[in-house]
Amino acid sequence: MLAMLGSIGMTMIILACALPTYNLWWPIFCVLFYILCPLPTQIAKRGPNSDDPSRSAHAMFATIGIVMSSFALPIVLARAEVIQWGACLLTLAGNVVAYTTILAYYFGFESSDSGMW
């Protein structure tokens, strides 16, 4: 199920770039945010005092900043008329599906005994 959701999200991003109507590859930079999104949480979990509440708050703040940036990038590009609004909407829909997949992975497969969230 996670693989299917990830594939659908990436397909939406690629369609936002490759459809002949849009034909610009700027929205593909949102994939960098997908790669960066789990890093603050992983770094905070691996530390020596991973149960520290301030450490988890900083990790959550950094993760939220990365997620919001991935939603803001296509909107800014569309407002600056670099990409069309249809490509922006496809990218935003791909973001929703991709982040749903990441959340499903964390809630489904990560151990709940770490006390991170």
C-alpha cells in the first residue's frame, strides 16, 4: 500500500513537470523536501538523550518547516508565473499523497517505545 501511494505521489509530481501543457521541470525540486523531511526526526532519535522534550520539539519544528516549504515552493513558482497553476495543483496533490505515505510509514513501522512524539 505504501509503495502504491508513493508511486502515485511521484507520478503526480512527474506529470506536473512533463505534461506538454506545462513542460517545465521546476516542480521536481519538491522531491528534495521528501528526502529532507525525515532527517530531523532520525537525527533526534539517534542521539544519546533522545527522550529530551526540547530535542523532539526542535526536530518537530524543523520537520514542519521542511513540509511547509515543499507546499510553498510550487505556490511561489506559480505566483511568479514560472509554472502554470495546473502544475502547481498537481504538485500540491502529489505533496499530500507523498506526506501521507511518509506519515503512514512512521505510524505503521517505527517503534512507539522511543517516546519521540
